Amino acid sequence: MSKRILIALTSHATLGSTGRATGFYVGEAAVPWELLTAAGHQVDLVSVAGGVPPRDGEDPADPTQRRFLTDPRVAGQLADTPTPGQITPEDYDAILFAGGHGTMWDFPDNPGLARLARTIYERGGFVAAVCHGSAALVGLTLSDGSYLVAGKKVASFTNAEEAAVGLTDVVPFLLADRLEAQGATHIPADDFTAHVITDGRLITGQNPASARGVATALITALG
């Protein structure tokens, strides 16, 4: 049975004060889109500020990214993504937060994204995140005021990986540390290896290499 999944993208385009560009990591949206679509599900896009979301990690030679960016329906959505406030969360069975360093600035404590995830989750749906997409889980509370991640095992970009890419002092906080401060058990794997954790209806992946695994786990969970 076809389900509807929302992929959320960052709208933040600058990497701190470095002068470098960032945005959503294209592969972390493209791979789940391709797998979910192939499984018969409908995928829609949303971004924090709406409009055209900034891109990072774009690889024109990658066939999955190329199919994603040139698909007429995707291209139409990327040209003018809706904001969270324009989305009816009851229409969706899952939300997947794609990563990219931009998420570290506009995903945490975001009321619009939190409303979408909370509603979907509390209606029995699924919340998934890849890499820095787990920043959307920071500050995300359920209706009873508890953190969604409290008492759950999660994966995200690790402190070691942040150090390896030289951005420990650029990002506003270390994602793994913040998730643990809100009650999660962060479980790291070796740097830049595929690593996915499913804990109930929460599915998280460590890094770009984990995008395929997150999508596969979500497909399984959707039934």
C-alpha cells in the first residue's frame, strides 16, 4: 500500500563564519527518494524557509543524484518548496530529515519542523534522519513535554567525524553531545561507515553512507 513520506531540507546556506557554502546534502535526499519511490511510495519535499533550498555535496556524476535533480516532479518541488507551516502533517506517514551541515543552524528547536514530526509520530508514523539531519531531533518534544529522543538509541554524525572534517569549532554545537544531553543514547560506529539504528518508530543514520540503510529501514517499517 502506497504511503506518503516528507523529506525535510535545510534552508541554511553558510557554514558559520568560514565564508563557505553549505545546504542540504543532495545524496541524503536523493537516495531515500529513489528507494522510497521505487517501493511505490509518494515523496514530497519541504524546507525550513521554503523556496529554493541550498545544496551541498552535489555530484553531477552520481546517477542517483542526477535522476533526483532532473525528475520533473522533484525539480518542480525544489524550485519552490513549501514551508513547514504550509504542510498538513496528518497527510503523511513518515518524515525524513536529510542532512548537510546547514541543518545544524536551522533544524534544532525549529517549531515548524517539530510540529510536523510530533504530529506524524504521535499518530503512529515514523521519524527518520540521516547524518546531520538528526539536528531536527534537538529540542523536539512530544505533547507531554518529553524529548522524543529521551531513552532512545540514536545515530548521527559523530564527534570524531566532525573533527575529521575540521568543523568541530565551526558548528554551533556537537550533535552527538546535544542528543545525549536530551536523554538519547548515541551509538557511534567507525568514521564514515554505514550505520543505522531503529528504535521503535525512530530511524537514524550516522552519515551520508547511511542514507540507503535509513531508507531501507523506513521502507520495512512502513510495511
